[in-house]
Amino acid sequence: AVPAYDPQNIFAKILRGEIPCSKVYEDDHVLAFNDIAPQAPTHILVIPKGAYTSYDDFAVNASDAEIIAYTRAIGKISAEAGVIENGYRLIANTRDHGRQDVPHLHVHIIGGKKLGLMLP
Ligand code: 5GP
């Protein structure tokens, strides 16, 4: 089973406005901001506003409206970031084996340069 949501995780604090972020996009269901430690010229984190720990939690438990908003936002943000033409990478690290640090679902949009191979 998916672990319980921890409302003290850092992205929950960003959503509540307790910690600042460099905002890239926001709508009723989604917030996106620049990663604090970018791994490439474009490194954006896209999060749903709902309390979901991981992609699997979200995919099973979120409403259709949340899923549509999140999926479309990732596409729109990628386009606005200017990475569509040359390509980029989407990553959703999940729990321990996936090396997820922050237990609120986030998709990384990483691009703006030719990335390294991503193998274990
Ligand atoms: P994970 O390993 O959980 O997939 O990635 C967490 C990401 O969140 C990392 O890339 C890390 O740099 C970023 N991060 C951690 N704390 C903060 C923060 O306070 N603000 C922002 N903007 N990014 C953060």
C-alpha cells in the first residue's frame, strides 16, 4: 500500500505558501516551479495541488479533472519552456528504490541540453 501523506513535506509547505518558490505555472489543480538545484538549463517540477505521495497514488486516487489538468499542464509547461523541439525528459521518482526525496508527487521536466544516458 502507498504510505500516508505527510503534510509537513517541503512541497506541501510550498503549496501553503510557507516556503517561497520560483513559480512557472499555476491553475486550480497544478503548481509548477523551478527546481532549487537544477540538473540542466530547464529543470521544472510539476505538482498536483492535491495530497498525493506518488504517481501511482495519484493515478489511482485522483479525480478525472485532476488527472486531465495535471497531464495537460505538463504538456503546456514543456512547450512554454521551449524544450519541445529538441526534446527533454520527464521523471517521476517513486519511493525508496526510485530515490524519491520529497513525498508529494512531482514530475521533473528536464531539458535544454543533451542529457546523459539514464541507466541504474
Ligand atoms: P526527488 O528526488 O524527490 O524526485 O526530487 C526532489 C527535487 O526537489 C530535487 O530535484 C530537489 O532539488 C528539489 N527540491 C528539494 N527541496 C526543494 C525546495 O525547497 N524548493 C525547490 N524549488 N526544489 C526543491
